[in-house]
Amino acid sequence: MSAAPAAAPRSTRTELFLIDGNSLAYRAFFALPETIATSRGFPTNAIFGFASMLVKILDEHGQRPTLVVWDAGSSGRKEVYADYKAQRSSKPDLLREQWPHLAPLVEAFGYRNVRVEGYEADDVIATLARRAREQGIDVTIVTGDRDALQLVEPGVSVMATSRGITDTKTYERQTVIDRYGIPPELIPDFYGLKGDTSDNIPGVPGIGDKTAAQLLQRFGDLETVLASVDEISGAKRKQNLVEHADDARISKQLATADREVEFEIDLDETAAEEPDRSRLREVFREFELRDPLRRLEEALGEGEEAAPAERADVEVRARAVEVPVAELAGLEGELATLACERVAAPGEEAGAGAAAAEVAAPAAETETAELLEDPDELAPDSPDALEPEGDDALEPEELPADVSAAQALDAADGTPPAPAPATADLPLRFAAYAGGDEVLTGETEAVAALELAWGDRPVVAHDWKAIATLDPPLAPQPGVPPAGSVLALEHDTMVAAYLLDPARRAYPLAELTAEQGIGAHAEGGDAVAERAISARALAERQRAELSERGLERLFAEVELPLVEVLVAMEGTGVALDVTH
């Protein structure tokens, strides 16, 4: 059993993270496809990227005092240059929908949002970095804006986003010099010469990154470059430097961060607060951020520093009662959930294969099956039991507690039991729950034995194909249907989950129930019993959502029949000409 992941480390020195919220949000929105959305169609590409970056910082740097700074004005730059950022269109509608959810996400991480009316985030960050260094606090600035490199100095680094959203490069002083050929303090001069199309900063026509860096390397700063035009080659370049000298000076002014913004904040009180794990889970699940949530849980770990786990919306408790498989025939209730897991072989990890199925027990005056369920992270049960016929057929009550699939079929034919296949020697742990205070648990050798115990009741399962083909293949017998064809498939929760959310990567039952806020506790039982309890509630919610979204007919007439076709194909197999 692997050890639980360690909780995110706390800072061992005084350190402050300053995140440019606008830069990160816009980069996430434009770096990720607009098609990223919840199963109900709400756009989440900006939320996904923003959350992923916060998780990355938490995972790689631990819980640090962190301020996320947002734009609240232009810092007077429009008064200096009316066309500053004039080319920018209004916030895209899809980003506008997501914007109100970003600040609450920041707070759930234990971070603090900062806005200073009238000022851009760049200037507030520059001021915070200066104040922090005056107090001996090291600073890491997280942004996608390269003009922030002017803030790099001893104790201040910039974590710049590059490709995508979570690929980053950290700049120290030498890194800036290696990348641009100039030190950080010349970055405003650099933009004064080359301009910045993203902010509509004009610069000098005809001068790009390479030329600007070469001029600054030769002459030292912008004013010296402008005063040394006669020493610069190229008639057109000289002309542009002369005619656009004022543009260059204005551009430098626009690109220079203001480190003296006046606002009240006590950095001594900016401590690293613990993430609100419950709130984070709620937000991540609301927006279906499955991969970021998994990485978040790994970063937080299960140590004392992690916040308490979220309470489930629905908590079901039952007492586990050990029974032989034959007693499943007497299970009462129209809705019964069956979970099944193969007992581990020596040296094999427990729970290597598992599944849960929900069967509709027959009601007194109706043959209509309700719901049945089955977890998906398992793979060992297969409702392909063969239905015995004839005078010698065993009734469910007569079925021994531990009978293999092959033995059950032989007994049904009236022939002496044959030795069970070697792969059937590993028993299956099962649990059945139909509501109330008890969940029935036990062991048997094969799914076929479970099927015989509950007869021809319609079945609802999670990943029916894996379940129906779990038992070892049996030799064809006259009058006996092929494996997987006996029980009528009423519902497959994995297929339904795919239909409701086709974009997700996997559909494990535990994950699906957790997202729905479904919890279960089996007193005196095990994980199999708890899966049987929780699966029942998931199936009910899933059916309701299929109905609400008008997917019932597609599910019943296309998806479910296809599952049965696939089961039959796997049960029949293909003939191989091994000589060729």
C-alpha cells in the first residue's frame, strides 16, 4: 500500500507570491480551446487554466503568502498617450461569463485579492515588490507580461508563463541578460525603442527586439541612443530615431512600472492561509475540473496541514451482514445495488478488479425493473450467467454458496461438476443493497453464480461489457445461451455518464459519485459494501438528468443495444488461423 502524498510544504523563509490576475486569466482564456466547458455547456477554459496555474504553484512551492492583483484602471497612462491599449476590444463574452468566478477561486486557495482603484495590476505589483524587499521579504511575480522583467533584482524573480498556461520560465537577473542581452533595469528603454503591440505602445518604427537590444548594449540607455543618432548606421533608421524620439520617450514612460502607488496594505499580516479544501472541491466539481482537482488533492496530501475533507451532500449508512450467495434471491426491495470485487491473488494489489451492478428486484405485482448499479474502477463481475432449463435446473435457493460458473452450468445440465477453470479459483467479494439498515456481503467464485441467484431480473450496471465478460469463457453447450446474454440490460451507468459528459477521460464510479456529493459508510463492511450503497443514489440522479436533457431515447435505443452487441461479440470471439 503506497503512502499518502505529503501535504504541500510550508515556507521555510519569508517569501511572497504576487500574481497578475488579469494576465493569467487572459492567457488561460486564449491559450485553451473555447470548447472546454461543463457537461451543461458553461465555458470553463479560463477557469480551468487559472485553477491549473494556482495548483501548479501550490504543488511546486507549497502554501506561500500570495496576493492576486487585478487591474482597476490605467494608472494615468491614457492621459499620457490617448491610444494606450486603444486597439483592445472589449472582454470576450465567453471570458466575461467566467470572470466573476475567478476571485472566489483565489480566496478558496487561501490567497488574497488586491485591487487599487485607478491603477493597473503591473504598478500595484511593482509597489508591493518594493515594499516587500524593504522588509526583507523575497518576492516571486507570476505574470505573462514581459515588461515585468524590469522588476527583477536580488530577492525578486519573475515566473513568466510561456506556452500554454502552466509552462513557465523563472527569470533572475542573469536569466534576463541571457535572454534579452540587457539587464532588467533597461527593459523600459527596450520597450521605448521597440514598442509593444499588445499595449499599443508605439516605439520607433523599424526597430524590433534584436535592434533595440543591440542599440542598448552599445549606448547604454534610451537617451544615449537618441543622442548618438549620428553614430548609428542606416539612413532610414537614423531618420526614424530622429522623427520618433518623442514617441520613444513616451513609450518608455508607458512601459515603466510605477513603484510608488499609494494604498494601504500590511505585508506583515499577509500570512499563508490554509486552502479551504471543502470550498475548492465544491468549485472544482461545479466546473468539472477533474484533472486540476486530482492534482490539487495530490498537492494538499492528507497530512495535518490539509484542510478537512468535504462532507457529502448525501450520506447513507448501513450495517454489513455476511451472507451466502444464495440469500441474494431473497433480497427485498424494487431497487437493489450489487457491487463486486475480485479477491486479490497472492502478490496482487487488493481491488485489482471490481465492478458494481444495480439490479431491480421483482416487485410483488409488476415485472418492471427499477435501477441497478455498479462501480467502474473494478472489472471483475460478469452478468453472463446462463439460465438453467429442464427438470434438473437448480432453483436460486438451491445454489451452493461457492459455485463456479462452470460448475453451475454442469449442475444445471444434470452432469457431474467439472473442475473450475484456474482463473475462477479467485473468489469474488460481493455486496448487495436495497435500502434500509443492512447491506448484504459475501464471497462467491463467479459472477455467473450471482446471476443464477437473482435469476432473470433486469440489470442496471456500470460498464456492463466488462462485467458480462469477466468470467472465464466456457465451452459451448447445447441449449445454453452464450455468455453475457441472459440478463436483460436495463441501464449502464458508465454509458450514461459518457452520454452526459463525453469529453471526460474516464468514468470511475467513485469519481462519479463524489462529484454528485454522494457518500456511504458500511459499518463492519468494506469498500465493496460502500460502493453498493453509494451506487444506488448515483443511478437515480443519472436517470433524472438523462430525462431532463432529453437523452432517454438515444440512451435506450442506440447506446444500450450497442453494449449488448459488443458483449455478444466478445463472448463469441473470432477464429484465428494460427498456421498463417
